[in-house]
Amino acid sequence: MQYEVVIGLEVHVELATESKLFCSCSAKFGAEANENVCPACAGMPGMLPVANKKAIALGIAASLVTNSQISPTITFDKKNYFYPDLSCGYQITQWFAPICRDGYVEIETGQGAKRINLKQIHIEEDAGKLVHAYEVSLVDYNRASVPLVEIVSKPDFRNAEEVVAYLEKLRALLTFAGVSDCRMQEGSMRCDVNISVREAGTTELGTRTEMKNMNSLRAITRAIEYETQRHIDALANGTEELVQETRRWDDQLGQSFAMRNKENATDYRYFPNPDLMPIAISEAWIDTVRASLPESAGDKFIRLTGQLGVAEPDARIITGSKRLADIFDALAARNLPVKDIVSWIVTDLLAMNTEENKSSDDINIDCGKFADLIELVNRKEINRAVAKKLLLLLYTENIDPVTYVKENNLGLVSDTGLLEEAVAAVLAENPKPVEQYLGGNEKVLGFLMGKVMAKTAGKADPGAVKEILQAQLGQGK
């Protein structure tokens, strides 16, 4: 019997605001435990919430980039449940009138293009964080009331590849729009995966299980594959009885484990929050947000490939990260050749970042100094080998490349007399490679060039070295 997996996603994305959703506490990541907490976000009685206008505007932006229908009026509601990280005993969210409904996101996979339909996007506050240490659990309320949007898809996914493509597309849409930094490693983009399996060709959904707060694409892929097989084994072989439940994914063990029965909407006892008035979303407000949206990843890809002649694979890399795209634009603003910018980003900067096992979003480099470095090479004041070493120092120590070259005497050696002496010495010291070259093996020219570069401490002009080598070897013939 053939089976089909049906997957729906609930993606929680932290909004890029300075303060929390209903108070003025900082929403920034990385503070000491319980540093950014006040009576309002700690759930103390008598403190009334005040909605963050910037969070609403970012919710509108998220609606626009996901082709959603924005609600003319939105409200906030109380979602009631008990958990230690929820100090109020309820979460402020949107149930009856969310920010938008009925959007879609276009994805590309090996099977072609596909539209993933969205049920809705709603704005809500985050809960705190439990920290389990030995035999105790500690609570950090820094995240309490941090603003989120929850993006709820319809059950349109049929495999892990589609899920990953959707999350990558969603991340690009939101980061380029300035809605969020979507750093999964910091929890600013998290995913709840709802899975059911049914007999192929049928339309009725199977028993649904949910895996919550998945925060890496690798873990999400493994969890979907494992949970799909678990459902199939249960249906085909009766290995266990499937129940609607929430499960925890253990990435180290590669298994999911039951946590609790899956709640229904009635279990949360939603009701309107009387402390927060309805908010009208006018067409003028929507137009203002639309006009402020930066260039999207898709539009930037078209510009790079169509107007600037960047190869599609390189353009995909650059537009796959908001940080790389910003670096590209900063270098392009200095009127550097596009091919040089692409080469330095894709070949050198990314390779160096990969060695440190960092995401491209974590690249922290002074783009002005980066441009200075490229200009030093283009003006033939230093060669590329020296420049690559300087790039590493710029990345790790934020050196000024112009000053560093002067202070360390790294300028390009282009004095013809000095280079001729160095070449003559290398040829005299390496008679066998010279003989091989004269015998027709031109590959040894690279070896000889390397010897000259070493003799000049890597500062020689490679073009001049090659010309002098060929001239002196030609005389030998």
C-alpha cells in the first residue's frame, strides 16, 4: 500500500523591534537572565499593556511580502494555558481578527514550482524560557512579551524538501523586508511541524502529531523523515496506536518522544482581551509600509543577473543572505567592478567564513575597509595573495588595510631590475625544472613563479614575474 505524508507548518518569527510588544522593555537577544523584565511583561496585576506600533507595521510588511489579505481591523485575545514560562497564565495573541489571512508563498524544488497557501498570520507575544539545570528548572522572562508573528500554512507540504524550500524562501522574504533577522540559532525563527499520513489517493487527513520549536533545517528534515516513517509503520504494521499529540524531537538520538496530548482551540478558552482596543489598519498605513519596503531578494536577483551580468549561481548565493546582499550593495556603491565584488564575496569571504563554521548572517566586516582592500589590488599596489591575508586580518582584527600595507611594507614589488635579479636567481637554483620547461613542459612555469614569489616575500607583481620568467627562459632556448 502507498502512503502520502501531509505536513503543515506554524512558523514563529521574532519581529525586529527595539522594545517588547506591550511594554518598553528591550527586546534584544543576549541579555543576562531576567535583565529585561518589568511588572507589565512579568504579569504583575494592575499593569495595562500598550501595543507596539512598530510591531503592527512589521506585521503589515509580513502580510505584504506573503501576498496576504490584510484585515481592516485587528484585535488581541487571551489564549489561556498554564506553564511556568507564562507568568500571566495566558498569552496575548490574535484569534478572532488576525493581521491577515489567505496568503501564499511560491517555492522551487527539484519537482518544479509550487504554491504554498497560508491560512493566516497573527501577531502575538512570546513566552519566557525554561532553563533546566541538574535537578532544578529556572525561568528567564527576558523573552516574555517579545513580539512575534506566527505564520500558519495550510497542509500543502508533501516532503521535507518542500518544507526546507519554504522556510528558506520565507526567511529571504522576511529578512530582506526588515521584518526579522530570522536567526534560527538564536530562536528568532522557530517552526512547529504538524504531520499526518494517509493512504495515497484519499482526501481524509490522518492522525496529526506536532513537533514544536524546531530551530534548524537539518533537525526539521530529520524529524519529518523519522515521524513520517513512524506513522507509516503504525498504519502498515500496527507497531503502535497513533494519537493526536505534541512530540519532542531529540536530534542527538534521532527520535521523537511524546510530550502531551495535542490541545484543541476550545482547550485554550480564547476570549477578547479587554485591555487592548481594536486597531484600525487603513489603506494609507498599508501604502506607507509598502512604499518603505526595501528591494526584495527576488528583485535583487533579477537586477544582479539581468542588469549587472552576475552568473545565476553567484547571484543565488548573494541573494540567499540579507547580509551578503548588503555587503554587495556597499561595495557596489564604491563603483568597484561587479566581477571583482562577486569574486571577493563568493570565493574569498564566504570560504573564510565557512572555515569558522559560521552562517553568512554572522559575517561582521567593515565594508568601507573591504572596498579599500579591493581597490589596493585593482591599483596594483598589492597582489591578490597579500590581499587574501589582509582580508583575514580585516575580518578577525578589523585592521585598516591601507595603513597596514604601509606600516608593514607590503606594497607590490614591480621594480623590473629587482624582479629580473630574483628570476635569474631562481632559474640558477632550479636547473631541472628549467630543463623540463625547455623540453616542452610548460606546467613547471607555475612552480618557478612560486619560487620567485617566495623570494620576494609574496610581494611581487605576478604579471611582471611571468613576463620576465618567459623572457629569460626564452633566451635560454
